[in-house]
Amino acid sequence: MSEVSLVVNGRRVGGVVEDRTLLVQFLREHVGLTGTHVGCDTSQCGACVVHVDGKAVKSCTMLAAQASGSTVVTIEGLANGADLHPVQAAFKEHHGLQCGFCTPGMIMSATDMINRHPEGLDEATVRAELEGNICRCTGYHNIVKAILAASKTRSKSKGKVASKAKKAA
Ligand code: FES
Ligand code: FES
């Protein structure tokens, strides 16, 4: 068994878990944050992407014990109350989702991508960087449009598309 303690969306959480507990299981089953999805459990689909210490991570590839001591942001940590995060708003505006299963991971990957490219993004870069996120519904076109739009907003504002949780931390 492992004792874990981490900050999730600005709140300290912890507990004793089996050593084999994945970070995604910990978030969903122990913390109750079910917005992070499990699509494959084998590091292929990207539905489970969260931010660990500011970087996008597939949370099915990391043990909860490995994440102990880290700061984690999940999809639930992005919006500020009723105000959608700019990347969420762009997905809504550009119809970047259909069933929504891949969407939390897409948005967490997109947010990280935009933050790593403060100079802005082009379509080829967005498509290459989305390699690790699979969508069965959209054909990707509107997802790419949404990410490009959010990237432009960020470039104009010259600020990081920070999450509520990061602001609070
Ligand atoms: S559930 Fe983690 S990559 Fe698919
Ligand atoms: S919107 Fe359905 S899997 Fe992407």
C-alpha cells in the first residue's frame, strides 16, 4: 500500500491506496473527479490527459504514488465557476465535440499545447501534437479549428491560458 498526498484543482487530497493504483483511478474513484475518462488504459487514446505540475500527462500511464507531492489539474479545474476556460469556450463555439468522450483529454492536451507555443500555432503543428488524442466522432477538423482559435486568443492576450486551479495555487 502507498500513502499519497497531492493537490488536485487547488485542493489537497490524499489517502492510502494499493501500489498498483493508477493516477486516473485515484482521480476518478478516490477523489470522485470522473471528468477524466478511460478510453483504452494502454496509453493510446488520450482521454485520460490531466496536467501534472503544469505538463500534460496521460494519467493511465502514471501510478498515483508517482504523482504524490505533485499539483494536478483535471478538466474540472479549468472553468471559473460558470465561466468556461478559453479553450473550453473555443471547443463550444467551434463545435469541437460530438459525444464528448475524448473532450476532457483533448482540452487538457490543447491547453498544454497552447501554453507551450506562446508564439501561436499553425494547423500542421496542432495536427501533429494531437497524435496522442483519439476522437471517434469529429473527424478532428473542428477540434483543430477550436485549438487554433483559442491559440489566437491567447496570443492576443499575451497571457497563459491559466486554469482556475493554477491561479489559486
Ligand atoms: S485511457 Fe489513458 S491513454 Fe487511453
Ligand atoms: S467527440 Fe466523441 S470521441 Fe471525440
